[in-house]
Amino acid sequence: MEALERTRKIADYQLGKGAGEALIPRDAKITFSRTTGRIRHIYLKGKLLATLRPTDSMLSLTLNGAKRLNQEARFVGMTVEVSKDAAPFIAIGKSVFAKHVVHAGSEIRPREEAIVLNEDREVLAVGKAALTGREMRAFKRGIAVRVRRGTDEE
């Protein structure tokens, strides 16, 4: 199986049907680890879209990858929308607390990728969910998403 097809199938499995094509176009460049020969990074026009984690063979999205997926309405199930008050802090890389969640996709599960959006549906950050989407909406305390990268980080 060719590397492009393999990474697309991983994206479909992890992020939902059709995510592979939406995230990884035909002209994407895939790099491999020099020591193991495994797939490591996926680039499009010089911008990193995702990294394949060696520990569990799942994708870690970058902000560029999250923006590509956010353009497709069908991936709204993996997004977390936060209040205006919290948006500036999340954009600089702070974690999302449940009390600031305005909406969370029903498909979100703990320890999976989550795209954090502001109320205008613009990407603020990417990270790992700590709660399910339903719990994020119900809880008023605790961390909902551990942010890996915010849009305003240096």
C-alpha cells in the first residue's frame, strides 16, 4: 500500500470518513523517519499538516491541518467552540476549561484530537480532548481540552 493511501486511511479511521481526502490531497508530500523508515510528517506546499505519532500510529494535527478540516462542514463533530472571554487565552496555548465550552461535537472522545474554535468558527488551537463532547457541555469544572498549539503562540 502506498504511503499516501495509508495516511488517508489512518485519517479516515481516526477523524471520520472522508477526512483522509479532506486533509491529505494528492500533491501532499510525505516524509519518512530515517531510522525506522516509517511515515512521520505530511506536508502541503511546505506547510506541516500532521505528524504520525510513532507510539500509537495516529495523527497529531497541526493548525494548518485543523484549518483544512474546518473548511469541511462534515467534521464539525470533532470541534469545540469556546466563549469570547476564553478565546484570547486559548489562542496563546492555554488549556480549554469546561466552563468556557459553548458547543462540543458529539463525536469527541477523551485522548483524541480536538479542534478548538472561537464563536466565529475560526480555528484557535489544536489539542487532545480530556472529556467526551457531552461531558464538556455538561460539566462546569475541569479541563476539557489540553491545548498542544494555539494560533497566537510564538
